[in-house]
Amino acid sequence: MAGRPRTSDDAPQGAAASLLNGLGVLEAFSIEKPVLGVTEIAQKVGLHKSTVSRILTGLADAGYVQRDEATGRYRLGLGLLALSGPLLADLDVRRAALPYLEDLTERTGETSALAVWNGQEAVVVEQVPSPHQVKHTASIGTRYNKFASSSVRVFLAGLAEGAVRELIGSGAVLVGAPYDSDAAAAAELAAVEKAGVAVNDGATTPEEFGVSAPVWDYRGRMAGCVTASAPRTRVQGEVAAELAAAVMEAAAGVSARLGYGAKRAAEA
């Protein structure tokens, strides 16, 4: 998703094109590549280096990127927090989830997080890090689009089968073995939906264990998912089962706070 090229024949012109090009430059940065040079960004977004250089100068003046004077390379700036702050503050599910995430981390000793679905990816919007020195964390704003990710599978399990096939077919969601067939992917998502939880036991990175459970709002719609992540060496066997149960309990608590239990009671 990062650094979308602006090269289509019917691309916007003028001010709209400049705005989209600026957003493309910002999207070129990622957790894996937080520091980039002009040439790297130009290659990612499909723009000339001189154009990228001008965009970066404007973004730096606004505080949205920072330039390292010694290397000439760039990283995202703190100005972006001013843009994301109102959005994060307005997320009801984020406010509802925070005390449950804090309790989950206190009970399990592992990192807890809340993610929402942006249509193609799971995006972390809140996190409570583990107190352990060795831990797995994901910064707010981290995006996941791998099928093997526990949060991605939770969200996909709540979508129509046709929508899932479209996301996979377009490459928006990346699928690998053993889920790299329609039948295998569908069977896995059916299992996740039935169990109410998805587990990632080293499937995305060999060192990480992750478990996610859905959060539902008063309309019965999936509003997000609660995830706990930890080093695999610390979470095996009975401990893994206990962590999964704790995540499901936390997700159920957030759902109840969003009114999901009241809806179910009314339907009954």
C-alpha cells in the first residue's frame, strides 16, 4: 500500500494531483523503511526525483517529514500527529477498548492492541506494551495485510466470501501457504468465525505469537479486534490457550461496552 504510484492516464491534474503526490510520498514510509532518501521515494511513487525533492521540502516546512542534515535522508515528522490526533480521539471503539487493553496486558504480561479495518488492512489504533524487556509491539498506525496475520483473518472472517476473494485476487491481501487456494482460505476463515478467535503462531515472523478476537458494536457490526502479541518462546501450550481466552474475554468486554450485549438481549 505504501507509496502508491500516480501514473494512470486519467490521474487528477493541478492542485489535486499535487495533493495526491504529497500523500504518496508520505505513504512511502513504513515500519520496515522509516528512513528514506529522495531516490528511494521517487522509485516507490513513480515520480521524478526533482518533483519528490520539492514535495519533501514543502512537507518538511509543514513538519510532516524531518530531514537528517548529515545524510540528507528523511523520516516522518511529528506534525502528522496533529492530523491523526482528532481522528484517534473520535474513535469510540478506541476509547471503549483502552481500559480492557490495559487490564489484558496487566493480566498476561504481553502487549495488547486494538486494530480497525480500513477496507484492505488491519490498522493499529491503540496499544499497551508489555512490561517485559523482550516483547513484540506495533506502533499506532501500523498496517497489516497478510492473510496469516491473526487480525487480518478476524476481519476477513466477517466479510462476504466474494469480498474476500476480491481482496486476495487484487493483491491487497497477501496470501501464502497453506492458505493459497480459495478452498483453503475459505475453510480457515470459516474456522475463525466459528471459534471467534484467530491465532498466528509464527506464521508471519518465526519469533512472534499473536492472537486476535473481534469486537462488535451495538449494530452487530465488527468495530475492530483485540490482539495480544508475544515472543513465541514465552507462549506455548497451555499458556497460548490462556492468552487466547484472555483476548476473547477482553474483546467481549469491549463489545459489551459498545452495546453489543444489549442488541443480542433485545433480539432474544
